[in-house]
Amino acid sequence: MSIQRHRRRALPPDASITPPHRQPQRYSPELERPARTPRAPRPIQGESMAVAAYKEMIKTIAPALVIAILIHLFLAQATRVEGYSMEPTLYGRQRLIIEKLSYRLHKPDRGDIVVIRVPGFDELLIKRVIGLPGDTLEIKNGVVYINGQVLDEPYVNGHPRGNYPRTKIPEGYIFVMGDNRNNSNDSRSFGPVAIQNIVGHAWMRYWPLQDFSLMP
């Protein structure tokens, strides 16, 4: 048995060995570390899921509630007609939306239907503006005279009766009356109403649905 010596194979003439410090990609221990799996966020200690859901609900509902309150106070309000003093224009239990913005920009116009707050009355009243600040108003046998001229009132129900003495309406006040003139508690009994006591202008009828319409 013969023993053959292993000879080191010589490299080809064109081969070379590049030392590690001259290799373009050096070894980095980070390449050997496995990628970390992101952990789910830990729940806040001491806070149950019910509390977290409640807080989220508050964040959602609170802004909507604030907006609704601001609209109710400054822009619009739903109301219901009570009684028959505004027939045939409005009937009892009809529902309206009154807007509150326009009278912040200009004074009421004659013929406007307004919701008013009258001192001594527990409930709001809805009436029509008949006399404006500075007008001289007089009623003879149910006929309304404004500054000596007969007021055309096609909206009046039936044939009105009664008289009202010649009166000049003060600045900052309006004279209101119901369209059902013979069955209305209005400025003929409680006098002119301060413009600041106008809650809003009747803008739209929305219930019952068959009565849906914008107010003139």
C-alpha cells in the first residue's frame, strides 16, 4: 500500500484572493439577527374596553351636540302651532321651523309671521306683523289703517270686527295680530311688542306632510 502525498493545487494564473478588509461587502452582525415582529400596543392599564368605548362615544357625540345647541340658539328651531288664532294660514298642531338669523341682519317686514315672547305669557305666541316702528295704526270696524291708508289684508279670516285707537308705534316695537282676527289675543290686548322679543321668523311648514311648504 502506497501513501500518496496530497499536493496543494495551484491557483490559475488569473485567479486572486481578496483580503477581507478589501472586500466590498463586509460582514455585519445585524444581518445575522432575525427581523423583529412588531408587537401589538399594550392596553392602557386600569382602563377597561367599556371605558375606552365610552370615551370614544363622547368624542363623537359631544361635537354634534354642541352644534345642535348652537343651531337651536342662534339659527333655527322647531315649534308647534297651538290654537286657531292664525287660521286659515296656520292650523293647530302644525309643525314649523322658525329661523332666527334674518332679524339679526334686518328689521321685520310687514306681513311676516313671527314667533314672539310676550311678558306675562307662559307660552310663545305666533302672530303676523301688521305695524312697524314709526307707523301710525288705527282700526275702525275691523279695518286696519296704516298711516291713514287702508291695509290690504287678503289673509284675514272672515269679516273682522272691533276698533283700536289711533296709535303711533314706538321705535324698536312692532304691532302684531292673528289672521283669525275675531279669535286672536294679540297687540290689541297686550300692546306693541319689542323687536328684541321676537324669537324667530316662521320659515317652513313641515308637518303634516301634506301641508309641507315654505312660508311666504
